[in-house]
Amino acid sequence: MKKKLLLSFIDQGIVSASNFFLIIILARLFTQSDFGFISFLLFIGVLVNNIQISLITQPHNVIAANLNHTEYLKYTNGAFGLHLALIFLLIIVSSIIYVMQYMGVINLYDNITFILFAVFYLNFKQLQDFLRRILFTSGQINQIVISDIIAYGGSSLVLLLALYLKVETLSHVILFLCLPFILSIFYLFITNKITYKYCMDDMQFTFKKSFDFARWSFAATLASWLGTRIFPITLGLITSMESVAIYAVLMNIINTLNPIFYTLTNFLTTVFAKVSEKSTLFKQVSNTFFTLLPIIAIASIILILYPKEILSLLYGSKYIEYTNLLQYISFSIILIAFSNVLQLYLRATQNVKYIFKAFLYASLFSLTFGLFLIYKYEVLGAVIAFIISWVISNILLSLYTYKSYRGKYE
């Protein structure tokens, strides 16, 4: 188990390091408005990815872990079919948006880049992510690590190539980024002998097995996104793409600890789901948080003391004037970590509805007073709203975790 956990951290480190350098290279490659638009698309991509995780792969990590071999194969095949249906739906929605742009109903910043991103890049990335997360349930960490080196390490390489060749067209960069994910998908299919057979019975079996968990997981994800991740989208709609660029730069630095948080979700959710004793589970979850605490504290202190040096090192002089915003947003790191640990407990006990309720109230704040802060203070307002929304969700998650621990599994 320790070896698999270590490999999981290494894998998520590869993914997050790639995403980290992706933002840095894009910020250096494009103007602030172009970078703001591609960041706008990437934030939407995070929403789509979270929807896929909540509806399909997260229920798989919890439910399939306790199925016999025959049911596991049936459930996994059905999950694959549901994922392909989600991809088909995404293509339809993207095409409708593109037609609306063509008819002048809406005005996209760059319609060609949008359609290439939504139909090609996002779907290839989603398929690769689906396959890697499914393999976490069966413990095939070695293959996951290699596939992510191809996909995410390859993404950094092609971006460096684009930077070297001075490719300054958004649509061309999107096409560049598709290639590593196609190769990674091919690798996973070949090495793991992945097959898919269309079977409506399998899809119905998966749907019935996961419905109760998935509906609350999806509701929680949507509420979480509205509560804590809607701010860059509203910045783009209310202010400008330049504001989105500034926010993306700040969040990219905060997200450097994502390897830890995502590994907890990918690996420990399945492990904790098998723990039947609540007191044992609560102790393990608590130990997880206190293990993370020194790392979180050091990261926060560095960002507070050396914001100018960090921004200058990563982005040059382009974003150096936003050091105070980086100091403010650094306080959110401990809030995000604590939230992830509380969610681990609630998912493992299949009390996902409590996560939904916590983020529902946070989203009500974000969609009211949070929008007012963005309208009034732009990026500063988004940073303040982001921190407050995490405070609200953490208070409620703590109360619901206590309620779940003191009560019975539901």
C-alpha cells in the first residue's frame, strides 16, 4: 500500500507540475487578453472534468471497490458507456454554442479556438482522465504513472516547442496539446487491453448501482464549483479577459499543492471506503490532515513573505504589481486542505449529500455577495469572495462531519 501511495503522489505531482508549467508557458507565450481567454476555457474544462468525476469515476472508486470480479467488469463497462455518452453530449452542446456564435447570438473571443478546445482537446483529455481514474480502483498505478508522463509531460514538451517556434495562434496551440493525450490513450488501451462493448444492460446496472451516490456527488460538485470556482468565469463575463489572466496566474501558484489533495481523492477514497469502523476511519482522516499541516504552513509562509520574488521568477515583470493579491489568496491553502480532508470522510461513509449542502450555502454567497464584490472590486473582489466562500464551506463541512460521525451511516 505504501508503494502505491508513493506512486500516486508521484503521478499527481507529474499532472500538477505539468498544469503549473502549462499556465506559466501560456502566460509568457500570449498577450494578457489571449492568455485570459484560454484560461477562461481551461476553467470551464475543470468544471466539465469535475462533472465527469462526480457522475462516473468517483462512484466507481467507492462502489466498484467492493464488487466481485464479474460485477466489477459489468460495472466498469457500463461506466465506460456512460462516459462516452457524456462526451457525445459535450460535442452537441459545444456545436450549439458555435452555431449561436456564427448566427451572432453570442460573441466569443475566438470561436475557432473554442470549438477546437471543446470538441477535440477537452474530449481527449476527458477520455484519458476517465481511463486513469478507473485504473486507480484496480490499483494499476504503474500504468497510470507512465500514461500521465506521456500525456502531461508531453503537454509541457509541445508547449515548449510552441514557445521555441513562436507559435502565437491560440487554435494552433490547442492542436499541439491534443497530441500527447491521444498517445496516452493509445498506450492505456494497448497495455491494459482495455475493451469496450456497447451494452445497455451494463449501463443500466452501473446507473442503478451508482445513482444515489452519483446524484449527491454531482450536486456537491456543481455546488462546489458555483461556491468556490465560479469567480474566473464571472470575471470574464463581468469585467475582462485581462482580469481572468490575473486570477489564473494567482490560482496557478495556489494550485501547486494540488498533487497532495488530488492524491487523497484518487487513492485514499477507495482505501477509506473499505474501513467499516467509524472511529478508526475518523482517526485515519485526522492523521491525514495533521500530516499535511506542516507542508501547508510552510507553503503559506513562503507566499506571504516572498510574493514579489515568486511572481517575478515565474512570470517576469508582467504580473509583478499583484503581489498583495497573492499574499491575500495564500490564506486559502489551509482552508482548501481542511475541506479536502473533511470531504474524504464524508465520501468514504457515502454521506455525499452533506458535501452538497455545505457547498450549496457557499454557492448562495458566491452568486449574490460574491458577484457584487467582483463587480465592485474586480480581481480583488474575486480573491476576497474566494476566501470567504471556503470559510463558509469549511464551517458547514465540519458540522456535517460531526453529525455523520455521531450518527449512523446513511
